[in-house]
Amino acid sequence: MENNASKYDRLREEMVRKQIEARGVSDPLVLAAFRKVPRHRFVSEALMDQSYGDHPLPIGEQQTISQPYIVAEMTQALQLNKDDRVLEIGTGSGYQAAILAEIVFRVYTIERIHTLLVQARRLFDTLRYHNIVTRYSDGTTGWTDESPFDAIIVTAGAPRIPQALINQLAMGGRMILPVGDQHSQELIKLVRDETGIRQSNLGGCRFVKLIGEQGWNGR
Ligand code: SAH
């Protein structure tokens, strides 16, 4: 019988080929990260066998770990370099942060639900992601003390682009975030260059709500 470790290795390789490479993600750093991060460890034990499927999954507190492809698409759109410092808003399970941590020098990630942050931080320790720095707060105002960032990724849907995050983007910096109403959003990419901020639209998506001072109201 196939043991669990080799089963998950096989499911992970299949996920990378069929869901990520086949749909056009080609950045070698991104593909290598997806081949490495054990996605099944970021969900509850009951959901491990489904964790490499082509869909999001619940992680508790009415939040979700995103579909693998959307994580890959957003990561590739950040155009990461090895020495980048990246800010993520919405730690959730920690999966996206771990993918980023495989690629860049340091990841700063903020989560507003304490139990999720504690779980994710424990997992980062277990899996030895020592280059992930976590913070329990409202991420819509960013992380001023550690700014500017080479890349910023928001993994919850915002009603509008938080100005605080734009302000914390370094020269040449890239930001990806879903913007729209509560049911559907557009994936927006911003790039800061000498002439200012350039904005493009990468297409439709669906995320849970970004809740906070520069996001949605709510608890
Ligand atoms: N990146 C996550 C996806 C998490 S879902 C992963 O890989 O699993 C979105 C997360 O954003 C939720 O955990 C939610 O609590 C969090 N969130 C929503 N608004 C936030 C805010 N203002 N600041 C920080 N986290 C926020």
C-alpha cells in the first residue's frame, strides 16, 4: 500500500501539472515553491485528502484556503525576486505565506482572527519557515514600521484599494488584490514606477471579505 507521504507527493505533483502548469503559470520559482510546500498540512486532518483538489477549502472561522491555481496566479503576478520583502494581508491557513517564503527573503503576514494566526504561526515553526514574520492586527492599514515592501498581496476581497497599502509600496513595487462587492471581485494589479501608479485588471475572482478600517465593516 502507498504510504501517506508518497500519496501526498503524488497528489501535489499532479496538482502542479494539471491545475497550475497546464493553465499557463510558468515562473520556475513559483512552480518550485508549489512542488515543495505540503498543502495538506494547512488544512484540518479530515480535509487532507481533498487538499490538492482544484478548489478552496474551509479552514474554520468561516474563512477559506484559496484554490491552488488562484494562489499560483497571484504569486506569479507579483514578479518576485529572491531578495524581496513581501507583505501579505490575510494569513488564514498560512499556505500563501509559505509559498511566498519559499521564493523571497522575508514575508510579513497580518491576520485579524487570532485563532487562525496562532495556528498558522505554529505551523510555520513546525515546517521551519523562519523567514515569515506574523502580526495580529487589521492589515488594511498595512505595516508602517516594516514598509516599504517590494510586493504586497491581499488575500481577501476589498471594497476599494486601501490607500495605506499603496503608500507602503516601494519604487518598482507590485501589489495584487481582489476589489469588488461581497460576491465577486476583480483581481487588480498595481505597479509603482517613476511616473506613479499603473493599474491593470487580471480578471474575476471570489474571496472572503477584507474587514477593517480601509475594508468592509464587520466583525
Ligand atoms: N492567504 C490565506 C487565505 C485566507 S482567507 C491562505 O493561504 O490560507 C482570507 C483571510 O483574510 C482570512 O483569514 C481573514 O480573517 C483575513 N482577513 C480579512 N480581513 C483582514 C484584515 N483587515 N487584516 C488581516 N486579515 C484579514
